[in-house]
Amino acid sequence: MEKKSIIKEYETKDITVVWKPELCIHSGLCVNALPNVYLPDKSPWISVEKASTKHLIEQIETCPSGALLYKLNEKNNFTNEKIIKMENSEVAGKVPMMVDLEAGKNYAWCACGHSSNQPWCDGSHEGTGIKPVVFKVDENKKAAMCMCKQTGNSPYCDGSHNRV
């Protein structure tokens, strides 16, 4: 017997927010961005009426797993023209890669998409004009690393893969 996916929808007159719980990686980006909208201890946990359509869309586009999506309702004339494109970057994947980052360690995230050691740089960018993003973190943590190379929050996933 095939397992049916759970999909929940939360609607205002302008937008419908769609949540697919089985895709959620619990990054917390939604709760941190709009704490009045996303209330994990409440039921229902999403209160779309507590934010503007614009703010909901901006937050949903940062969802690294694709668990949050939106549909504009017919009468809404709001459009989102934001397109993120890194010139000459190759898409290495269409979902983020979860990694464990160690405090104080230097990392070099591949921005060109050519590395065979994704998401890390292996020097394959030579001659592309694209340089890796070198960074370190202050504390041990899990992070969703961008694999589509279209993020506006390098090296972390911001949900741009949903538009690739």
C-alpha cells in the first residue's frame, strides 16, 4: 500500500502557504525569520495572516528543503521578479547538502560548481574567475550548504534551488 504524503495549506485572500512536513529538515529559518507566523508549539503552527504576502514569499524562498511553498491566489497582483544567478556557476545539485561544521576550522565552499568534492572546493575553479567562499564558524553546528550555487547567502542554502 502506497503511503500518502501529508500536505497542509494555510490561506489568506492573496496567498496560500503550502507545507510538506516530510520534506522539512527543521533548519529553523522560518521560525527565526517570522516568529509571529511560525509557532511550532501551537496548532495550527502557521498563522499566515500575521505577515504580509511579500514577507511570506521572502521567507518561503529561504526554505532549504522545499517543505514550504506558496501559491499566489488569483486576485493577487503581487509578483516576485527576484531571480538569483551566479554567472558561470554550474549547478552541482538541486537540494542542499547537510554537513557538520566544526568551530574554528577553515572551510572553502565551492562557488563554481565544478568541484568533485562538493560542497567543498578542490581547485577546479581555476580559470573560471569564480573563487571559493572561505569561512569558519564560532560553534559546532549542522548547516545546509548550497549545492545549486545560486544562493544569495553563500555558502548556505537560501532556497534558491526551488527556482533552478
